[in-house]
Amino acid sequence: MLSEGCFRHLTPNPHRTKHQKTEEMHSSFLRHHYQQPPPSSFTITALRSPIMKRHADPLTVLSFSCLLILLLPILTVGFADRLQANNPPLSLLKTALQQEQKPEGIKSLRVREGAPFKIALFADLHFGENAWTDWGPQQDVNSIKVMSSVLDDESPDFVIYLGDVITANNIPIANASLYWDKAISPTRARGIPWASVFGNHDDAPFEWPMEWFSSPGIPPVHCPAPNASSCSGERDCSFRGTQRIELMKKEIEHNHLTLSKNGPKDLWPSISNYVLQLSSSDDPESPVLFMYFLDSGGGSYPEVISNAQAEWFQHVSEEINPDSRVPEVVFWHIPSKAYKKVAPRLRIHKACVGSMNKEKVAAQEAELGIMDMLVKRSSVKDNGVTPEHCVL
């Protein structure tokens, strides 16, 4: 939730250029949608991990989510007459939650009868960071422990991996998907379905550490083995990286619970562009929420959501939700430039929910149309991004 303190630094400027007016329109969209309560039939509630205070206010923006070390937001989507004071425990998801394949290619989830629909967000896990050190693998262990605690305490119905699942630029082996697999393992082990979207580190090219180069020359290289306690030796080294398409292919092929998808080929090199439908518990054909996922680039190509992606979103949203009756949520990793205006600044001590207020927003390189599309659609209630890391 973007709190009031996030907007205090904004002042109107009568001498605005056309570009500035457009930026202010995008920022106004964020402020308006994220401060106004949603329709009575649609509620999203944010929890800042099981160890932090719960916020019961209606939420129309994802908090600044992160889990490099700890902080995680949890979303609960409820539907007016179905909300209960106590969320029943989640048993095997195969019986509690149904997955369906829609005729038009849109995968679907269903709300469990008599219960809210809870979504956990895991972002910036950065598995494989400094993989050749002692502290790097230990951070992966810590992240698994935290994710496991969140999943056990909150029993979410669905998990979203919101980018930078791995730090590919620190992984000197050919199959970086081994680290990706470790990151999703707590969710998979509990039988919870998930979806993922790419961040700027997931297929970044390998960066050679300076400490590998000593005065006598290049030292012997021993590359880490993700599933072993020791290094695997030079024969397992590879510095070409793992491409987005390879990561997505392996996730889909080896995990029946994933709802991730390869997007349309004409949006290449972006990959994670797709939409999921959340359906009513009593009618699988009755949508109560559409979740859109967009690849915001970075790593192997510029950090942007292209105009082609924006047009794809417009086309799909108008086709499946022509009257904007069904609420929509849009997820991507790198925040748009508009977030730089609504995010807290260092002099503001009242931080946004989920924000440790320690980093500036690292926005996309350009705004190429997606924010215009969101502004035009009244049904868009939430834009989930991960603009900063944080540590507790």
C-alpha cells in the first residue's frame, strides 16, 4: 500500500511540458488507484510477513516486495459475502484449488468455497548470488527457511515469483535453472501452484569477479554445484549464461503445478507475457480477477516494457474483459518511471508499506506505452512491481 507519506513531495507545476504532463498523469494513476478503496465485491489485504503487523486496509497496490533476506507481502483476495473471520487451513491443494485450461489458452484458478484467495509474493530472491563464496549459498539457505515459514504460517493459495529469482550474472555453470529450481522448491513441496515473471538478473551475462584474477594470472576455477556441498570442478564451468527461454522451458517441463507460460513469440526477446484467470468457486466460467504478467526486460536486453507488449496487453484485456467489469492486476519486475514520483524519498520518514525506505527506485530505461494503457482501464486495480531490495 502506498501510504500518504509517499506523496508529500509532489507539488503541482503550472509550467509543465507535454512529457511532464504525461508523467504526472501516470503518477496520478498510481496515486488515485492505490489510495481509493476497490469495489465492495473485491478486496485485497496486505500482510507484511507472519512476523510483522497485519494491515487490514483495502489494498490496490502491491507493497514494495522483497526477499533478498526477509520481508514478504502477502495478498488476500476476498469476495464480499465469502470472506470469513478465520481462513480455513490449506490442505492438499489438489482438492482445495482447481486448475483449468481455458479454451482460449488462458489458464485458470478457482477460489475455494467459503474462503478468501491468498497470494504470496516472493521477489528478488537472487539465488546463486556469489555462488563461489561461503556467504552466497548461505543466503539461499536462509531464503528457503523464510519462504518455508511464510508458506506454513500463511497457507497461501497461490505464489508469484516476481523476478530476479536468480542472479545469473554470478552463476558460472551452464544450467542456471538448477538454482531456479531450488528457489521454487518450498512452494512445490507444499503442493501450491505458482507463476513467475522475469527480472533483470535472471538471464544476465556472467560477470567475472576481480578476485579471480591474481598477480600470477588467472587462478584455478572451481565452479559450484547447486546440489552438492562442495565445488564440482572445472569441467562443470560455463560462462555463457542461461537464456530466459531455457529457464521458462525447464520450469514448465518439470513442474506440473506451475502456471507460468511462454508468451507470444512476436514479443521476443521478452518471454514471461501471459494472463491468468481467477474464477468463482461455484462457476469456473465466471472470472472474478484477471492477473496479467509482463516481462520488463533487463539482463540480456534493455530494461523496458515495449510498445508491442503494451499493445498485446490492450488487445488481450479488451478481448477477455471488454466492459472492464472484472478487476485486473498487472505484475512485472522493474517499476515504470512513474514509480520514481510516488515512491518515498530519503527525507520522508513515513515509508510505504513493505518499503524499508533505504534504496531509490531503479526504474525502467524508458516508458513506451504500458502506463498509458493502465491509465485508460478502470478495471486495473493493482500494479505489482519490485522497485527496491530490503533487509530486516
